[in-house]
Amino acid sequence: MVVVIGIVGGALGFGAGWLGRLVLGAVRRGVVAPRLWCEMAVAVLWAVVAVRVATGMPWWWAGVPLLLGWVGVLLAVCDVRAYRLPDVLTLPAYPVALVFIAVAALHRPGVWAGAAGGLLLFGGVYAVVRLISPAALGPGDVKLAGVLGLVVGAVAVGAVLAVVVAAALFTLLMASWRGRGAVPHGPAALLPAWLVTAFAPWV
């Protein structure tokens, strides 16, 4: 049964990724994504979430990793292809994330406090780095950090620090591997944030 649920989740994710690829090519400052990049990536992430729901993840939380998986793939592809995180994707993620957090708050007290703390911590750290060294982070990274802070902080404020550190390490590793040239930071922040939301230790 779990396998079937995972396959269904993957199929739905493939469709969502296909739609996302179309959106990415149509929105302002979007990019033309290679065929199947978005489809396969979202399919894998949504299949994992489906399996997690089948094995104990509360239904009221599933929307968070599904959202982050979908928009995260689109943003990661855009950042890798064009070194930018467009507002048309990052800004609408705020109200949608807030809706999902509101649903979670009905079932788990303290979620709002964690989300607010995460927003201030993640967004604040990135804003300070941006002010000190504008070349280190783009404005899109700062806007994305606020969304990631909301959803990761809803799990645990301490997890926000772990994601910030992981994102910095991933970016440094990528920079050392690539050598010279710009390095997209979005994927390095999105992956650990999604892992936290997908494997949140909800009882």
C-alpha cells in the first residue's frame, strides 16, 4: 500500500512539475527549463512526501513540503540556469506558506511562534549578509530566506540555524568544485530546508 501511495504521489508530482516548467517559461524573468528537469525532480520529492504521509506524517503538515518541493524545484532550476530567484515565485510563496502554517497551528500549539522566530532569524541573517557583502547574496536569496524561515521555524527554530549552516557549507563546496564564476545559492538553501519539512519529527 505504501508503494502504491508513493507511486501516486510521484505521478501527481510529475504533473505538477510539468505545469511548473510551463509556468517557469511563461513568467516574467523566468527561464526555459530543460525537458523533464522539473517533472522528475518534483515527482521524486512528492513521492517521498506521499510515503511519509502513509507512514505517519500528519496530513495537516503535508502541504508544507509539497509546496516547498514544487516551488523549490522551480526556483532551483531558475537559479542554476540564470542566477536569479524571481519575485513572481518567491513572493506568492509567503501567503501560501502562511495558510499551511495556520492549518498546522490548529493541531500543534507553538507553530506560529516558531514560524515567526524562523522568519526573523533566517531572513535577518541573510539581510545582514546582504548589507555587509552585496556580492555574497542576491536580493532574491534574502526574500527566499524569509519563506524558508517560516516553514523551517515552524518545525523548530533551532533547525533554522542548521539549515543556514548547511546552505553556507553547500555553497562553499560548490564554489570550490566549480572554481571561478558565480555560484547559485538558492539550491543550497532549498534542499536542507525541504529535508527538515519533509522529515519533521511530528509525533
